[in-house]
Amino acid sequence: MKHKRTYSEELKREAIALWKSSGKSLVQIAKELGISDNTLYGWKKSIEQHGEDAFPGSGHQTPLEEENRCLRRENEILRQERAILKKACAIFSPTRGAISLCRAAAGDVSHQTPVHCDAGHRK
């Protein structure tokens, strides 16, 4: 099994700077540095797309990826809270026939009138 080589951010940036300043082809620079031309092309593409945020390092994320991760986590927490509210509404709802505000408590504002928890229909 091949061992995946890791390269420092500094090496990646210097390799791309060398390619840009030397006038040589990307393939020639890759051969001189002893790396795959596909690897060097990937570094070039990453710098073009992310600029200073390119190569965040192992276990690190770009600011956009980090924000996305945080928003997904927050969304999951809100879904769990909503599920808890739905269950609590069903447990604590008044007896059959009484009006309850289950859907509003669970975040469903599509109904303007109160709803029976047990029936699920408009009253």
C-alpha cells in the first residue's frame, strides 16, 4: 500500500510561485520537484479558488466550511428541540375537544387558528 505524502503549506505556495515565475510548464516544475503534475495542478487550482484560505491544514476547514458545519449543527439542534416540543404538546395537551396551540409551539405557523393536538385538524 502506498503511503500518502504530505507537503507543507509553504512548499505548496513556493512550488506555485516557482511555476508562475519560471516560465516553465507545470509538468516540468513537477518533475523537478519530484511530485506528480496532478498534485501541482491541484495546488494551483486550490490557490486560485481559495487564495489565502487555501491549504487550511489537516483537520482544519476553510471559513466557509466551518460556517457551514456550525449552521448544520445548529439546524440539527433546532430539529431536536422542535421534536421535543411536539412530544411535550401531545403529552400536556388538554382532553379531547379542547383547543390547543400545538402547531404554533412546534414551529408550524401555517395555521392561524388553534389546532387539536390529538386530531391534527383545524377547529
